[in-house]
Amino acid sequence: MCDQAFDVVVVGSCMTDLVSQAPRLPKAGETIHGHKFFIGFGGKGANQCVQAARLGVKTAMICKVGKDYFGDSHIRNFKDNGVHTDFAWQTSEEATGAASITVNDAGENAIVIVGGANMLLGPEELHRAVPVISRAKVLVCQLEISPNTSLEALRMAKQHKAKTIFNPAPAMTDLDPEFYRLSDVFCCNESEVLSDECWGGRDRWEWE
């Protein structure tokens, strides 16, 4: 059991970014030559957690990755950045989440994400993580894991008087209105602000 208190606890995703750079984006069915490839650490949750740690706050990550090379690398990266990893679980049921990203010379991109192990993070893991959620000052969630898992994490955080930050990305239709009630800070990307999906089909100004 963890008996530490944390400034920031993130419940969210880990993705391995597989990035190809090319002069242009390929058309459907087309193969083109690129000029650079690299692998990076991604996932909205993982990125937010690592950046918080780099800013000097005490952080913990609640996530699920595959029992594979990419999963091992994510956990090692968390540790290298001072993130608490007792609640970063590995599973052999799914591979670590991945994002295949193609970027053209104009900076435009095309992205396919496969949630993988991220989608197996659920109520059982949240229950096991109560020791850190109950003592968090701030809890952060997004939508790259199961929305029901994010919603339950926000409920738990509010029960324990933590401040909640919700990043509704990627945008989805029919977002449960409870997300708005449970979020002290509703942090949208520009594309989500302009998207009707983010507002559950209602006029975005109705939420002001």
C-alpha cells in the first residue's frame, strides 16, 4: 500500500508514438518515401504526468501498458522523470497503446491510434489505486482510456476533496453531462472547443 500524498495524480493513457515524416501525406492505397522516422513517448495522460513531474511537483501515474518492450520503456521513462509507478500496471492481454503518425513538410498530420492496454484500465485498478487517489491534491483525466474509467476516477477524486482537471480529448459524441459537473477545470484543446462533439450535441454556450 502507498502511504504517500501526491500533488498530481493522472489517470490516463500511455501511447508509443511511431512517427514518420514525409514530403506529403500518402493517398489511399499509396506508398511513398519518407525522410525521417522516430519513436517517442506519447499518450495524453503520460505526457501530462511527466510534464508535471518536470515542473517539480510530486506525481503518480495510474495506467495500464502491455507486458512488452514499449510498456517496459514507458515505466522506465516514468521512473527516470521521478513519477511514482506503483499503479502503472502491465498486462499480457493487450499490447501497449500505439499511435502511427505521418507528418508532412507543412506540419499537417494523419494519426491512427490503437488503445490496446489503455482500454483495460477499469474500476478494479481504480479501487486498488484508492491510496493515491484519496490523498491527491489534483487529479487529471482524459478520454484516451475508457470514458467510464475517467468518469469514475473523477467521482472518486471529488469524494476525497481533490481538485479535478478533465481534458475531453479526443472529442467524443454523447459525452456524459456528469463530466462537466465533476470537473473543476474543463481543459479543451482548440479543436475540441470548436467541435460539437465536445459539448454533447448542445450549444457550447449553454455550458457557460
